[in-house]
Amino acid sequence: MDGKTGAGDLVMDPNNPKKLIANMWEYRREPWFFTSGGPSGGLFITYDGGEHWKKLGEEDGLPKGDLGRIGLGIAPSNSNIVYALIETEKKNGVYKSTNGGKNWFKVTESEQAGNRPFYYADLRVDPQNPDRLYSLWTYVTRSDDGGKNWKTITPYNRIHPDHHAMWINPANPAHLIEGNDGGMNISYDYGENWHFVENLPLAQFYHINVDDQLPYNVYGGMQDNGSWKGPAYSLTTDGIRNEEWSELFFGDGFDVVPVPGRTDAVYAQSQEGNVALVNTTTGYSELIKPVHPEGEKSYVFTGMRQSLWIRTSRRRRCTLGRSLYTRVRTMERIGPS
């Protein structure tokens, strides 16, 4: 392989540990672009523990052209049944093999099987029923007919989106444990109903900050769970409770910075360059995201660092708290004035 290609997924035949099926994924991500798929990647199979590999292609039933990321799932109850969620140059789809990965055929191109393979391409097959499988993406969807039709079992109004992990009880496949950007959920009926696990501290803070009040408050941006404020101390006998924390801003929280000289205002960030001035007393927020001058191309926001910096495709200095943004030749520090 080359420096642009790495392993996207790997499954092992439960009846033959020397037989492996792997996706090699050629991709490149830079702040200003992303490419997924290339001639070095694709689907590979080995029968001798990785000593020799065969690259599968169109003649084996796979899509024509360069393939991107591929999510793989092999049926523990019948290892001849293998599924692949394949990113292609045209239309992504679910493919199936009934002879252990030698030959493939397309089952569906429905987006209910997954919408962004470059971000999530994870398939799980029921350990007792080879026709039941799950796809983990923005939702968790389940197919009971070998991948032809899919049903959403984690709707937004009940379960946090963006799913990345699942365990299926081999002795009782109705028992599922899944992990997403909001925590962990357990089901005992194939995902029809879920119990959210509330006592695991799984939240990820990107950055934390404090203010100058007595007692002081703690601020932070959480991965896919907004920006928050909470007390450093609590008078309750059992410590700081959930209800003592308040959400200040939505989205993927990054930095929260108290406004110097004020006790009721912070700057908060989220993805795609969003910056807001938030009143922590009233909850009112004013979006102060930099806007390109009329007649010029829109700015491309490549990410956010400290809240005292704004990073765009054009380097700019920003006067936060006002709707005034002044372009300069070099990146400048932002202050309250």
C-alpha cells in the first residue's frame, strides 16, 4: 500500500481464523478538502492469515470504479453470509456474499442503510439470525430481510444521534448495548425500546474555562452536546447535581470564554465557524460569526481553536461583542474591545 491508504475495516471468519476480509481505504483530508476512495483501496480477501491477499473487483460482483470506505459484517451463525456497506463513485449501497466473500451482489442502495460512509460505516450481524443486521450511522437502522429493507430504531426524539459502537448478546440477540455521541443505551427487544444509562460519566469536554466570580463557575464545550456552565462547588450534601448545569449554546461545543469585566456574558463556539455572545442570565444569544464582504467568496471555516482566535479561509481579526470584523494580513488575537 501507500501513504494515502489504511485499513477501513476487517472481519474474520469465525470458523476459519486464517480467512480475513479487509477494506483498504485510500483517502486524504486537509482543512480545505476531503477525498474518499482511490485505486489503492478496495476489498481484499486472504485465506492464509494475511500472507497473500486477493483484491476483489467488478468481476466478483463489486461496483465498478474506485471504492472508498467499506463497512463489513459477517454472520456468526453462517460465515458464508457476508455483508458490505460500500462507498462508490456514484451510489453507495449494501452488497452481500453467500459464498464467504468470493462473489457479491447488490442488495440495496437505500440511504436508510447509511448516509456518510466516510464518517461511519459499521455493520453488525445478529449472532443467531444471518438475515438480521444493524447499521450504525446517524441513526441505528435494522434489517430483518438480509439488507433489503431497513427500519430506524433510534429516532432523534428518543436516542441521541451518531452511533459508533454496538454489542449483541450471543446468547440472547434481543439484548443490545449501543454507544453514541450522547452515551450508552440498552435494549432487550432488538432495539424497539431503549434504556439510557444515566450513571456513566462519558461526556467529552474539548476545552474548559473558569470565571473570576466567588465561588467561580466552570465552562466547557462538549463533543456533540453543546456548551455548558456549572458551579465549581455545591451546598448539597451529595455534590454537584445535573440540574445545576445549564446549556449555553448548541452544536458541537468547543470553547466557552467569559467576557472580561462581566458576570453575565460569555463567548461560545460550535462547528462551522459559529460564534455567539451569550447572556448567561437571560439565555439570549447573538450570533457573531464572521461574514464575507459582499461580492467575495464565502469563508470556509476549517475549525476552531481558542475562543480568542477565529480561523477562516481568509485571515481576519474580529471585534467580538459587535458585528464588526476587520480583515488583516496576519492572524490577530481577539480582545473584548
